Amino acid sequence: MKADVRGTVLKRERARDAVLELIESRSPGDAIPSERALCALLAVSRPTVRAAVDELVAAGLLVRQHGRGMFVAPEKITQELVSADLALSVPQAAGAWSSRLLEFTTLQAGARVGRKLRMSPAEEVVYVARLRLVDGAPMAIEHLHIRAALVPGLSAQELEDGDLYEHLRHTHGVHVREAVQAIEPTVVTRAEAQLLEVPELSPALLFERLTSDTGGVPVEYVHSLYRGDRYRIVSRLALGPAAAAGEAGAGPVREGHHPGIPPGDFAHGDPITSSTRGDIQA
């Protein structure tokens, strides 16, 4: 890499860190200096400042308002899938969570959903499409497929109000125990963009989840689209005691390394355990 290229990258990183410090020292909604003022403050060029600011806007930390300037983005709130007592529950997060039903019907599972839920394609599922909102702002589009036989009388109110898993437990006697979830990046279509109030082809996170009851029977298959500018994944990694690998029921420690952690200290040491949560900007 040429020296001048390295210098440009370093200047942009330093500018980004300096603006990030300004953001962290202010409250959500507070203004930050204009790009012109930042150039003078940081002694860097306008393109360098703009590149750093663009990165922070894309990361959801800054908001540009035409004709008004730049402001600190709304604060992040935390949402966890699994609570401390390991009972699967919808996260209790800051902000007012609500749902708006887009579609609610009963139909045949079909081949793909039938495979997911381990049921005949001809058996019925309750299909629900709903828009999830935080403080009235659209956050995600959820597509739920629930075994119809498990939830006779499932109502629209249950799908719009409160914790769905609590409704399943208390109203329908369905006790969910485990969820396997996959996450991958994607972009939104024109129709999805309109619902989420973002530009077409904006980045998003696609969640695919299969939830099972205490007997291991699949209850629910869900795929959800979360706004990429308002949602991030945070993983907590802990180095467990070496003895844990030898405990009854513990599986063998696989060779290799976890994504994002370079081989080294963890590669041949104690097992790593992780829990994942999502941070959402309200």
C-alpha cells in the first residue's frame, strides 16, 4: 500500500474517532458541529471529514437533517431473546413495543414450511405477517408460521398486544423451550422499504428462527427482516473453566476458532461460551 493511501486512511480513522467522541459526549438529539467546523477543529480536509461522517451516519450513530445540520442519533436499547432464567421470552426492552397486523390467516403448510415444522405439507399453519414498532417507529417485518392445531382460537389481539410466548403458554398451553436462530445480511425490497420507511435496497438483517416446545416438537417458524440502520448484534464471550469440557454431557472441544476471533490464545485453550443479544435504536 502506498504511503499516501495509508495516510489518507489514518486521517479518516482519526477524524471518525474524533467525531465519535463528540457523539459519545452528547445526548441523543443534540447537534454536532457542521462539516466546515469539524474541518477547522480537526485540521483535516472536507472530503476526509465527510467520509468519516458518512460512515457514522451509515452506522446509525448520526442523523443528517436537510437544512438543519447533523444530530446524535436516538439512543440504543437492548433486547435479549433468552432471559436470565433461561425461559424463552420476547425481550423486555426500553421503549414502547407494539405490533401492527399486516396479514392473519390459516393455510396449508406447504413443502418448505412443512419441512421446517416437521409436519405434512397438507396440515394447516397459522400465517401471520406483522410490522414491529418501537415508540411508533417501524423496526421489523415478521412472518410467523405456527402449527394451527396448537393454537385454536388464536386472536388478532394476542398477536398485537403483549408477549406472544406468554399468550402461547397461558392461553394455549404451549410451553416453548428452545429456539435456533440464523442471521444473515440482506437488503430490503421496494415493498419492504415502504413498510420500514427506509430507501429501497437499504441494508437489513434477516433472522430465521425455529422454536420448539419442551418435548422438542417444532411450534413456530419465523423469518424476520430488521432495519440494518437500527439494529446490531452484540455477543458476550466468556472463557469457561477447563474442567467444563470434561463434565458429563459436555461435547468435545472442536479445533479452529470462532468467527471474529483470530487464532491464538483461544485456539487451543478453554472452551468459549457465548450469548447473543440485539441492540436496537429506538
